[in-house]
Amino acid sequence: MYLINLHRIDKDVRRCDRTYWYFTPENLEKLRNIMCSYVWLHLDIGYVQGMCDLLAPLLVILDDEVMAFSCFTELMKRMNQNFPHGGAMDTHFANMRSLIQILDSELFELMQQNGDYTHFYFCYRWFLLDFKREMVYDDVFSVWETIWAAMHTSSEHFVLFIALALVEMYRDIILENNMDFTDIIKFFNEMAERHDVPKVLNMARDLVHKVQTLIENK
């Protein structure tokens, strides 16, 4: 079983963030070492594609195998549930459906009418990797730091509000172009690494406040 996981790790490490300046052969080896150590201690979970994506930014910032391993282990306590063996992804999709339906009924109706993509599967990668592939690499650090800080200040579900902000930021484009499921997947794939991250985060904060106000005034 461990050998199967090693093969998966080797395959992913070779292609992980190859264009980013930090990942020299030496640092890719560090990435592999950490990932192998984590999987060895969590054989019940094993290696799942995407884990290297979550580890890589931590290694870039910390530049230390031991510290990166420790932080990654803590991060995975939350992120594990987003992978196929967990159940968090369905919860994310259900929450997105509820929030869009409450906050933007016009957009929700369009999504329903154009093939009904209110399952929100187009958000899968967002939740799986905490938007790591949606933002310019150097913006990922501020997005992650904001998510972690928000858990202690505004909302432990801030990831959900970033996703909501991404949809709401482009709502007019989605409506004007009468987008169906294929259109919206294509649109957000093309927009990857082109988002105005400070604007997205500010909108997410505003949405948290809006929802909290709605709950308080119920």
C-alpha cells in the first residue's frame, strides 16, 4: 500500500508548481520528503491528488522541512474532509446553494433554468485547495492567512464566503451571457490567476457581515 502511495507522490511532486521560482530539484525533494513522512503516518488516508498543492505554499513560506511538516499536518486536520473519503464537499455545495438562493435569487433562478447547475460542482477545486489554483501564487499566501485568521475573528466558514464572492463578483457577466454549466466552468478556468484578490477578500468580508446581520434580524 505504501509503495502505491509513493508512486502517486512521485508523480505529483514532479509536476507540482514547476514554474514557481522556489521549486528547484532540491526543494522538490524536500516536498517529497514531507509528503512521504505524512503519508507514512497516515496510511489510513494515504496520498490523494491535491495534497502536494496544499503543502507547497507552506514549504515556500517556511523553507524548513520540520516546520512545514508540522503545519501541513495541522492544515490537513481541516482539509482532509474535502477529499473523497470525507463528507465536507457536499456540505460546501449545499451551503453555496442556500446562500445564493437567499442573497441573489435572480442568479439562482438563471442557474436553475440553464441546466440546473445549483449543485455548484464548478466550485470543487476552489474548496479542495482553498483557492490555490485560482489565484496568482503570491496572492495565495494572503488568501490562506485571511482564511485562517477569520476562523478566530469573523467566521470559521470564510472559505465559503470567498467562493460566494467569486460568484457574485462576476454575477452580471454570468447573467448577461446567460451562462450554462459548461459556460461557467470555462469562464472560471479562464479567470484563474486573474482575479482581483483584495477586492474578492473585501467582498467576502462584506458578505459575512450581510449574512450575520440577516441572522441577527431574524
